[in-house]
Amino acid sequence: MLAHDLTLAGCEELAGRVRSGIQVCHNSANSGFANRKLGHRLMQNALKRMRFWSTLLAIALATTALARQAAAQDDQDDPPTRVARLGYMEGSVSFQPAGEDEWVGAVPNRPMTTGDKLWADNNSRAELQLGSAVIRLGANTSISFLDLDDHTVQLQLSSGMIDVRIRRIDGDDDFEVDTPNLAFTATRPGRYRFIATEDGTHTIIGIRGGGDGEATGNGQTYAMHSDERGDFTGTDSLYADVEPIQEPDAFDAWVDGREHRYDSSRSAQYLSPDVVGFEDLDDNGDWRDDGSYGHVWYPHVEVGWAPYHTGHWAWIDPWGYTWVDDSPWGYAPFHYGRWVSVGGRWGWIAGPPAERPVYAPALVVFVGGGVGANVAWFPLGPREVFVPSYPVSRTYMTQINVSSTTVNTTTVTNVYNTTIVNKTTTITNVTYANRTVPGAVTAVPQNTFASAQPVARAAVKMTPQQIAAAPVSTRVAVNPTREAVLGAHASTAGHVTAPPAAVANRQVVAKKAPPPPPVAFAKKQQAMAAHPGQPLAKKEMATLRPAAAARPAVKVAPPGKPATPTGHPVNAARPGQPAAQPASRPANQPAPKPAAAAPAQPNRPAEAQPKAPEPSRPATEKAAPNKTPEPSRPEANRPPTEKPAPAPKPEANRPAQPAAHPPAAEPKAEPSRPAAEKPAQPEAHPPTATKPATPAAKPATPPKKPETPEEKKKREQEEKKPQGV
């Protein structure tokens, strides 16, 4: 403790004493004492004093260094100050918590962090909000967070389409999207569209709104700028084609509508722009000025409503028990700011607008600590200090409190020393304003609390006497169940849609190595029993992770060299081209085999189908066969009998006669398609196919032997058939 309290000035004082001792020794040696014995004794005493102060100085310096190292080590336990909110869903959206192997139905307002995965099924969409950015998913899209902390967003896009709006990038921020064949790093705010094909060989990137970035893959880097569209093909070798971006599509229109809610929000003037979900407050409450608290937001709720009452508790590492509210606006008021009761009505007070907000799992105080049969809690009021139940440093505790309410830092430090340093979970010297407000305290049985069950349905009454007699604590000494990890829809495990196995297990390319994979809840349960209700520290978590643990689904790209877009190789598998898998063949080209006549692109996102021209190529390429020959369709990809095409006579606009094409290439494979999308005509083939040098290229002629009346009649009937039949 002595060395810990030593300051730099104290160390300087010790150094001064050492220098004084050295000077005494020097004077003693040169003073010319008459009594040499006395002089010798004085010199010995001076040397002893010098050794004492030198030793003390060394101890002080070493202990100061250790204290600094310990403080730095404490900082390593701090959780991220932000998460991603699952704020909007439509259709069928599934969620897989970090470290688990089961998919469950996604729940709005669920915080997402490193290791969490999301799947938007057919005709579905979802939105993730991070404050400084927002990520929107199209249909048939699989994403996960490889890393998410204060300065890093590393997103894995295994298949499908996402739109990323980055509102702010600081100098030390890293925003990376990893797909099966490249890693893209955004360097400026803007709008970014990413499409990853289901076969994992193709990525399309479109940039709007001033964005900039760099695509990396296979030792090559390609710079991209705003209003450009990059088409990247291949895995072993990466081919790039960069061109001007195309017109907005239906997915862009939906994104613009969601963005308008943020840009035109009235609530933006009352709080920091990084408070996640503040735009949801506009239509669900009113802002009013209060002489004591400033700007207060009052929600539109029924009589008797109280904060932290309609929702459930989930277990999310590294924060532990986390409140997930049922209200569509129920995110910002439960993870930032404070609640106050004014005239019998609950109001929410945001933190100082100038402070960057820090996410909190739930800003409450617990009553009883889970010692009895029930667990109870109430919301923190203005200027009251939040004490995390997870390991944190002094800096983090100060930051999370000053960003959510007006509080003195000295008060925060005193509470930190009491609750964190001295590990006193029971609080006895604080008077909480909301503890005595009627209806403020919510209580449920322990099993309801620990298994993510709905709180409002299981709430029990507590009398004022019980509330006053129960101790107030910073955490609940109750360990969670696996249901708390899966969330409120834990019962849907194994009964929801999930990404195909090939997509879920696909490897992606990363520029930055992500952190180790999260540990499964089953492996943590025994260690958590030692301190119930408290998440494991990072050191403890590391001991549960296998020594060779790595991310098998991530391949770190080698250092890249700047490259120039070169287009696509002759046989490259571009979306909508024959070189791709049969399911990727456009519907307006005849299949070379009967088995390839299945509907085109059944597993691609709905917005990535031909109706969406931006930035996906299939939308503009659907008419390509009727314009310019496609060089990537080599002659070897066309059935051999397709080569002797009819000469360009008036009849050439009709389908080829049975004698010119085998049954496998007959256009009857798509009888119900409109005329505009009928099979490609001869002029759509490469020039080498329309100008053969052999007589076989001439129009089919009747056999030289005389026709019988029956044969002639049959031939004439075939010629009169309408086009496309």
C-alpha cells in the first residue's frame, strides 16, 4: 500500500535523499578529520543511509510500474462500450447466440455482439443498429459478427445481400466486411451494398454517398470509390471489374425509408446521435422540459406501467443478465440514461448529448440479490451511480456513468472503491429515489428470471415493508440456465429456418485476424458456480478455450499489392452466366441439359434477382442475350447440335425447327414465359456460331426424296406453330 500510494513527487524526494547521502560520503572522505576513527564511523553511517534510500527508491519505482501494469490488466477485462441492436425484422429471421449450435427465433431489441449470427430467410429483412452505423439484411442472407468492440466492426457475410450505412469512422476505427472470396475495408462514411452469391465464388460491391474502401483477396487489393460498382470473381484467383454504379432498386427504396426516420428524427436534438434507437422515440412519446431534470421523454403507455416490467432477462456475455424489452421503442431508454417519476408518470432522461454513450445491459438496482425465492429490481434515478455486475476498471465505471447521467466523478470513484475494489455487493449508504415509488419494484420467481421467461406474466407483488427490509445489491446471485442464453424464443430451437449447411460452414476471407471463437455456455457453467450471477473474466474464459482454438471458417488473406481491375476470365462464374452452377443460369437462356431447366437462382436474395438492377448484375444482364454476344459463354458450353444455326432469313425469328435442335434444347422447357424472355435467338450467339463455314449452317431443307402427303401435312403444321410453344 505504501508503494502504491507513492507519487512521482515522492519518488523524486527519495532520489534527492539518495543524492544527499552520496554527498555526505564525499564530504566525509575529504574533511580531514583529526580523529580518523570518527571519520570512518561517519562514513559508514552515511553509506548505510544511502543504501536504505536507494533500496526504498527501487521498491517504489518497481511497485509503481506494477500498479500501472495492474491497471492496464484491469482495463483488459472491460467489455465493449457498444453492441448491435436487432431493431427491425420482417418475415422469418433466425438467431444463433455466440458459442451455441442451435438456431432460435430472433427477438427484437436483442443486443448482438461478437460471435452472434443472424439469418434472414426468403422474403425477409432485418436491421442492425450500432449508433455510428446501421446494417440492413436482404432475403436469404447469413451474417455474423467476427468481432465487435469500441473500434472494430468485422462482419462475416457468408451469402446474400446487405446494405451498410456508415455514419462515422474515426481515425482508429476498422470497419471490415468479409465474404467467401474477399475482405473489404471501408475507410470513409457512406453507403455500401454487398452481395455474396450462394456458391461462394462471387462478390458484388456498390458504393454511394462518399464512401471509399479497399477489397483484398489472394494477395491483391483493389481500391473502390463512391459511385462505383465492383464485380469480384474467383477464389484461388481474384478477378475484378469496376464500373459506374447503376440506378437504385427496390431494396434501396426500403433502405432510404428507414434512413429517413433517422435523418428527420425530432429526438436527435435532445441526445447524442450515437444513442441507439432514439428515432423510435418520436412516434411513441413526447419530450417535455423540466426545471429539475431538463429534457424528459414520456412514453405513451397504459396506467400502471413501470420501466423494466414488460420484457425478459437474457444472459449475454460478457455483461451477464441483460434486459430485453418488448416495446418497439424499448431499447434506448433501458440501456442509456435514467428514469424518474414526475407527478405519477414515468419519464426517461437521456445522458449529456456531448458524451459518447456507453451501452449498459440494464440500469437497475436489485432488491434482495436473489437470496430469497424471488428476484426484484427497480430503475436507477437521476444522478445515481450504476455498478456493473461484471469485471470493470475504474475508467470504465466512470465512463459508463458520466455518459448516462449527470454525476460527480468523485462520487463514482467512492462507489467504485466500495463495490468493486472492496467487493461489497450490498449497498447500505445510498438512498435511491425510485425504491419507494409505487409500482417501481418488479419481482419474479428465480426460475423466471434465470430462464428468459416473460416478466409481466410471472410478476409477484411485494409490499412496501418487504421492499424496505430487503437489502439492495448490485447483482443477482443466481446462475442462468441455457434458456437465458437462447433468449425468449428458446423453445423454437430446432424448429426455425436456418442457413443451408454449405453456407453456414463456408470459409470467408479476412484481412484482420478475428479474436478466438466464443466458449459454449455448457463449458462455462461449472466455473460460473463459484460466483453466481457474475460473468467470467477474460482470463477465466481463456482457460476454458482449447489451446489450438481458431476460427476454421476464416482465412486471413496474405498482404496484398495494389492491382488494376482486369475484368473476368473467359470461364469465370459471374452471376447469371452459364459458367455458374445450374441454379444461377438466367431464365432467358435455354439450358444445355434437361436437368438445368429448373427455375433460375432459387436461393439468391429476392432483391438480388433480375428485378433489382443495383448493384447486382443479373438485373441488367437479363436482356444481354438479345444484345451483345457474351464472351464468357464459350463454344464448349453450347450443345453440339446448337452450332448449325439457321441462316438469318425471315424465318430466323421463329424457334428452330425440330430438325435443327434436339429435344433437349427445345424451347418448350419454359412454355409460360412472356415473349420478351423467350429462348435466345440465333443472333444472340457468338459470331462464330452464326457464320459457320460448313453447309450445315444453311436453312434446313426438305429431304430430297419425295414427301408423302402425310409427311408434308405434318411439316406444314409444325411450321405454323406460334413462337415459344
